[in-house]
Amino acid sequence: MYEFTDDCLTGNKQIDDEHRMLFQIINEAVALSSEKDADNVIIMKSTLAKLRDYAATHFAHEEEYMEKTSDPELARQRMEHASFVKKVDEMRGADIDESNAQEAVKDMLSYLIKWLYTHILSSDMMIGKLESLKNESTDVCEGSKEDSKDGGMFAFTDRFRTGIEFVDDEHRKLFEIMAEANELIKADFLHDKYDKIMHILEELEEYTRHHFADEEEYMEQIGYPELEAQKRAHAAFVERLVEIDFNDIEAMDNNQQEYLTELMDFLVGWLTNHILKADMKIGEYVKR
């Protein structure tokens, strides 16, 4: 069974309740497929039909809320939702019989749960949070004596300190890389500006992988009980970085800068939220 854990909570009750229902639909299929003499053809068709209908309702609610709050991630969310619906429709239209039904159900469940975890932890987690995180970061930064290259959301201030030295040092480095990228994006006249931005984004992906590996190794060493939840969140964020298509960015004309600005806001917002909501618990666990 796949558990809807606290790390999947977005803080929006309707969205969280609907995510729970999506998990329930998948878990019902898991339970049915594990029964003796299970009819996997019926299980697959029934699960996909139910999931297709409920996901469409959920996506509509989610997009409506994002539209009301002028969420900059709305366009991306719509694309992800449409891609999921298309994949489900493809699975529904696949030629399934008893000879390949068991493997088909296994593949279906694997895809569905991976997509759901990744989508929640990399995208839904930030619904309604970006603007408030910007405001919080600005307020904290104005009252902080710590120097910052960029300030605002890109400032690594005392509130991000977990008390674990290497974790804090690596978090600081991530903020520095993002701040550097943000400064380049805002620079109006700079030779080879976008080549340099692409290079920094590649550096960000590489260093993020390094940091997550270090953090997960440390959590394993201390027997941290929420290691698996952290691994899921890390994997979702890395996948978001991997999905950045440098060719698409380079091909953009009028909205290249706007896209990059929103991308950096999202990435630093996700990192801020993850540190404050998840990584701080590691420090608290160590103290206890």
C-alpha cells in the first residue's frame, strides 16, 4: 500500500483531501490485484476509468484555485495535468488481455504512484506559497544583519540554519548559486548572458544532487525516521531540474527573461519551503 504521508500535505485542505482520494483509488487497485484469482483486466479498466474521472475533477479545482491566486505555475500545472490525462487515456486504449494483464496492472500502478508523488512534491507543494515566501524572505532579510549578495528570497539567513554544519554550508552554497543565476537574469547588458545562465543552472543541478546524496547518507547514519519521505522530495526536485530544457529556453524570444525569473523564484521557493518544513526536523531530531 502507498501511504499519503505528512510530507505530501500542501496546507490546502481541499487539495490535500483530493490527493488522499487519488491515493485511495490506487491503493484499492493494489489490494484487488493482490487477491487470488484477481481479474487484472477488469481491475485495470475500472481503476483507470475511476482515476480519469476523479483526476479531471481534482485538476479543475486545483487550476481554478491557482487562477484565483494568480499563481505563476498555473501554465506548467495545466501542461502536467494534460500530460497525465493523455497517458491515462493511452493506457485505457491499450490492448489488454489475460496474457499480459498482470504485467500491465503492475506497470500502471508503478507509473501512477510515481507520477502522483513526483507531481505533489515538486509542483503541488508550492501552490499558493511563492508570494508568501517572497514576502517572508524580504521581511526577514530586512531585519537581518547577515550580508547577502541578492537579499530577499535569495538570502541565506539564520532562519535556515539546521544546526548541522555541513548541511547548512551546502544549503548556503545552493542559495549562492541561485542568487548568481538570478543576478545574471536581471542583468540587462551582458555578453553571452544566457550561455552563462545555462552554465549556472547545470552547476545547480550537479550541486543539488551532491547535497541530497550527502544529506541522505547522513540521515541513514543517524537512523532518521523520515528518510524515505526526504528521498521522495529530493527525487521530485531533481526531476524538476532535469526537465529544464535549455534548447527551449534558448529558442524563446519575447518571454525568455520572464520564464527564467519565474523558474528561479520557484526553485528558491521550493528550497526555502523544504528547508523550513523538512530539513529543520533533522536538526531537531539530532538535538533530541
